[in-house]
Amino acid sequence: MRKTQFPQASENIFILVGRKTLIFFENVGGLAILIKNVLLGLPTAFTRVGLVSEQMLVMGVNSLPLVALVSVFTGAVTAVQAVYQISDYVPMRYLGTAVGKAVMIELAPVLTALVVAGRVGAGIAAELGTMKVTEQIDALKTLALDPVKYLVVPRFVAGLIMLPILTIFADAIALAGGLGISATSLNIPPHVFLNSLKSFFKTMDLMSGLSKAFVFGSIISIIGCYQGFKTKGGAEGVGRSATKAVVLSSVLILIADYVVASILFG
């Protein structure tokens, strides 16, 4: 009996691996086609300024309170950890430099993108997924409206614009949080923190974070839209698409963070 079950189990494993491989390449191809169609449809964003503005409100302005909350504690904990790690080796007058570079280069763009991916990416996938299962996307096609140009392009453009703007706000709020905790709990005068921040500030530090945010915004928009478009299975399928959008966006954000950092600082 065992001799007959072992080959069958091995065969099932190979079938499962083959199926997962086919699904992976199907998703890669589908994403590539969607990206191509979005890039070709970018000029239509100038004729749909209202839709782009609406998505900028949803993705940017409505996300600002959550981004601000995360950023202020990010700056505070960065200052506390920096003091713990460098106090025995580096004078505390360089605390502003340590916090500023960590926040602008890495923490603000990445954490902002992850927060927006959890809030906006899931919302995009759920919204478009609901439209897909209720056949509203098919109705757009019958009205001679391209779903990619009408639904995806405004969200893509809004992501490209709003993620860098949110990152700038996150930089300012995180630095304010680091400054506040340094002055109140770490006994470092505000002018010492600010002088350190200004003395070693480089434009490259800020621009590298904004470059990452630009990439992250495109990832969140494209993944959310793609998962929404391939939704099937009713309400349960909408939930699965929202979950996949958040997970996949978060993973790709971290991978893109490494790739962009390697290009800029490698």
C-alpha cells in the first residue's frame, strides 16, 4: 500500500508546483500588460483632471492623519534608539544628523508607503473588485469606455503625485517628533539638534527618499488595480483580492526599497 501511495503523493506535489508556477507567470504577464496599457493611457489623465483630483484626495489627504500619527512616533523612537546605540561612541551633538538621515532616506518613505498600502491599496482592490463581480466594468466597456484609462490611470497618477508629498509631510513630522523627544526626555537642547541636522544635510538624502516614494506610489496603485480587475467569486473574492493587494504591495515595496537604494548608493 505504501509503495502505491508514494508515487501518487510525489505526482501531486509536482502538479501543485507546476500549477503555482503557471499562476506566477500568468500574474507577471498580466501585470506587464496592465503597466503597458497604463503608460499608453497616461495622456488621458489630462482630460480627466476631476477623476485624478478625487483619487488624490482619497490617497493623499485622507491618509494624512494616519501618516502623521505613524511619523511622529517614528521620529521619537528613532531618536531614543540612536541615543542608545551611539551614546558611547559619538557625541550627542550629532543626534540630529543620525535621526535626519535615517528618517529621510529610509524610515519616512518606507513606513509611509506601507501605511498607504494597507489603507489605500486594499481600498482600491476592494472597490474595483466589487465593480468586477457586479459587472460594472463590463458595463463601462459597453459604453465604449476603456476601464484602464477610466479607472486605473487616475489612480496611478494620484499615487505618483501623492506618495512623494506624503513623504515630505512624514519627514517634517518625524523630525519634529525626534526634536520633541530629544528636548523633553533626552536633555538635548533643540538648537543642538537643529544645528546637527543642518550641518550634515545633503539634498541627496531628501531626493533619495522622494525617489523611493515615487516608485512606491506606482506599486501601490498598480497592484491594487490589478488585484481588483482579476477578482472573482463574489464577496469572498473581493476580500481575497484586498488581502492579496496589501501583502503583495508590502513585499514589492521592500524589494523596491532595496533595488532603489542599491542604484542610488551602491
